[in-house]
Amino acid sequence: MTAASTPSAAFDHTKYRPVTPVALTDRQWPSRTVTQAPLWASVDLRDGNQALLEPMTVEQKKLMWKLLVKIGLKEIEVGFPSASQLDFDFVRWLIEEDQVPEGVSIQVLVQAREHLIARTFESLVGARDAVVHVYNSTSTVQRERVFEMDRDGIKAIAVEGAQLVKDYAERYPDTNWVFQYSPESFTSTEMDYAVEVCEAVMDVWQPTPEKRCILNLPATVEVGPANHFADQVEYFIKHLSRRDCAIISLHTHNDRGGAAAAAELGLLAGADRIEGTLLGNGERTGNMDLITLAMNLYSQGIDPELDLSNPDEIIQVYTECTNLPVHPRHPWVGELVYTAFSGSHQDAIRKCLKKQQADEPWQVAYLPIDPQDLGRDFQAVIRVNSQSGKGGMAFLLERDHGISLPRWMSLELAPHVQKASEQVSGELSSDQIRAILDASFKREAPLSLKGYRLDREGAEKLTATLVDDKGEQIALAGEGNGAISAFMDAWQRHTGSTVSVVDYGEHALGEGSDAVAVAFVMLNLDGKRVCGMAEDGDTVSASLKAVLSAVNRGLESSARSEAERAEEAGPVAV
């Protein structure tokens, strides 16, 4: 062995042991197919929240709660009320302010300790439907090195916790209780022992096929490949004596990058329910991403029973509540996942789209689903592929005009510059590029901003006056976290349309008293992305005018599409 190939002492694979294979004969999961959505459970407000550098504020929790309900989640773990006053107060807000819709159950987590269980039930007084999720760790390493207890001692903790949960629930008969137990670190627990502990918990709860308990099998740490987890789940289910009395739930983590795969194979192994978070936020490398798994099912023609048709809204709320970015290559909903930078890919997409019929299954090269299902249009797919001169045009605009384009705005501008370059069959000057930028993204009609008033005491309240192309004035009023947020609120109140900010950027042009602000905005307007820009000596005016530019472009695009449809339909017979 040469010196160059000698392994580093600090990178020594021999210190690790492979996972022990499950003693599973005649495994069935490899030959099965998932045909329907599982029961979904969000743990964003508990597992996701506790993994944040800065946990969510009450307002952020409320915002996340509303999103989770909106997309259709029926079971939502809302916190650890016995361990946090903020979580306790949030649970009370949900119940006392009647924020839990019919058919939605709140879930809370608690350790198998009496004073914590008592506090948990105190937080749930008055709840209509609630899942009490009790757990204790059962893995070999936890037993031996953390608790220094044998199998019987750890099982006794689980049994005691189950009995306490049952006893306290009987004190509050007006609530529809569902009991859930997790053998924490299930993947590092001997399978026969995991079954033994869960059977002991079921002996206490005495579930029935009509009143099932939930047995949640967590990959608290992902220690092996997805097929190993599937074997564990199938073994557990095969050896559980009262399978019809339990909902088998999975909670996978992403330490090896396989959380979604493990959950999907776990469904093949017979699980009924999946716990996870939006966009995979969670401890260490994260939880199983509910959106990824749901969209995996959707792409196979299975109804995920969740409304994921507006990922821009999901991303906006997620980033606002977690202060975490979304990777542009994130599966299904990342900014760049429906783009192809290769010319051959672009050519294949264009040819397939020409042949794709509305009444046939989706068959387009490089696009596993129709981007329009997620509010992404084909113009965006082709636009981002048109990279010619993108870096050069951005450099010229910044050097000669002081305009620093956000990256997403560069992508929007690129096809306009490329088209102009092809028309002149030559080089474009920085002045020509600037003119293309203005012509493409500045719109002052049919709506223009006449004036505004912003009250910044408490929630920012905005009143604005617009003028339409007939000279008539339109009064708007709204409130939000900032001027743009308040304007979004005002616009939605006035029009009833759905609008949200996907991205925004602004900076000063020049210095001193003569400096003006230039603002760029990307909106999701009724499910379609549209960009606008504006300049003004007042920063707020620039931002509001940029929003109106985008709105005007959206109205212009809608009118053009309607005219094209009318032209295709031909004259109406009378």
C-alpha cells in the first residue's frame, strides 16, 4: 500500500459495525405495491420546532398551524406541553379559541413519567379529539449506557407510562382519546424485544379493532439502509398478536439520506401511518419530508390526499416560520427541479410537449410530472434553460447602471436578452440590455400607484390609492408584517384573488440625496409566477410599484391567454 492510499487514522471504517440483518423468512414487502395514501401526521410544531436554532414564536406557530390544516393534515403534533410553557400555552390557545377544525386531532408528546403526563392532560382539557403520544427508549445502547437497566426494567417504564396515560384519560371522558406509544430508537432495538414491549403496552390499553391504539416505530437515528428498515417493520407486524387493534405508524429520520425511501418501503411492509415534517426539517439531517413522499405517490397516479398544489405558499410559510432556506434542488418543489440547462434536454422537452395530448398519461422527457400541477409553467422551464449571456448581462448592468439583479431576476431576464440578441445577430450593449429589462418588467398600466399611507404602530397598516387606465381611483387597505405584506392583504381583500410573494430584492441606485431605490419582486398570482420591477426615490413606493408592475404583467398575460383561446375557438355560430 502506498503512502497516498494509506487511510487516515481519523477516518477509520473499522470502528463501525454493520447492522444486524433481521431474521425474516419469506419477506413479502418486495413484491407489494403502494396503492393508496397513508394516514399522515405532521410533527412540524414539535419535532421540527425543537430542531430549530431559534424555536418558533407563538405567531409563527399559529401561521404554521394554519398552513398544516389548509393542506389537509388531520393529525398534527403540536408540542411537548409538559416541557415548555410556550407549548402548553399554544395547546390552550388551540382549544380555547376553537382553532381545531372538525375531523382534525391534535397530538402531544410526553415521556413516561407521571408529573409530565399529569401536566400534559391539564393542557388538553376541553379538547374534542386528542392523541397522547407517550414514549421511552428501548435500544440496546440506551438500556446499557444511558439508563443502565435490563430489558425488564425498560419494559416496566413503558407499562407504567401506558397505565398512567389510561388513568388520566379516564378523568376527562368528554375527550375522544387516542393513545400512541413509541419504542424510541426502534431501529436499534432487538426486534423480538420491540414486539414484547409494545405487546405489554397494548395489554394495558386493551385496544380493539374499533378503538385502535397507535404503535409508532421511529427510526430515531437512521442506522441502516431502507430495505433493512422495511424488514424490521414487516417482522414487527408479523409477530404482533393483535395487529387489527393497532395503527402501525412510522417516523423516519434522514441521517443516511434515506428517510423518504425507508418510509415508502415501510408502507410496503404493512405500515398504515407516516409522521414527518414539511420539507424535512428536523433533528440532525432532518425528518422524513411529507411533501417528498406525498409527491412520490402523486407521480405514480395515487391521490396523496394532501393539497400541495401551491408549493410557493408552503415554502413562504416554512421559511418564515423556521428561518431555514429551501435548497433549489429540493425534490419536487425546489426552484430548479423542472429546469434543464442542457440544450439536448431542452430540445427533448419541447418535442415531447408538442406531442403530449391532454387526454393521455403524462409522457414528457426529463419532467416526471406536469410542472403546472405545482404552479410552475412551461415558460419557466424553457426560460431557465436559456442561459446564454446571463452572467455577462448581469455584469454589464451592475458595472454600467449600478443594477444588481437577484439571481432569480437574472433567470427571468435571460430569455428576453437572448431573443433580442438572436434578432440582431450580434452583441447587445449595456444600454440595450437595460432597455430590455425596463420594457420587460416595468408596467404602469392598467394600474398605477397614486399614493399610500403606512401606519407602523403595532401591525403595519397600509392604505393606498390606485388609478386604473380609465382614470378611476381604487382605495385599498390592509395590514401585515411590512408594507408589501400589508399590500398583499389589501389586494386580496379587494379582488379575492390569491397572491403571495415568492421572492423580493431591492437596493439603492447611486448615493446621497439623489439616490433612488430599485425593487424587484416575484409573485405567485392565482397559482402563476410573475415578476415586476420599479424605481422610486421612496423605498416603500418602489416596492409597491414593483408589486403593481408584476400584477399588471399578470393581468396582461391573462388577457392575452384569453384572446388566444377565443381565437382558437373561432367565430361563434348564431
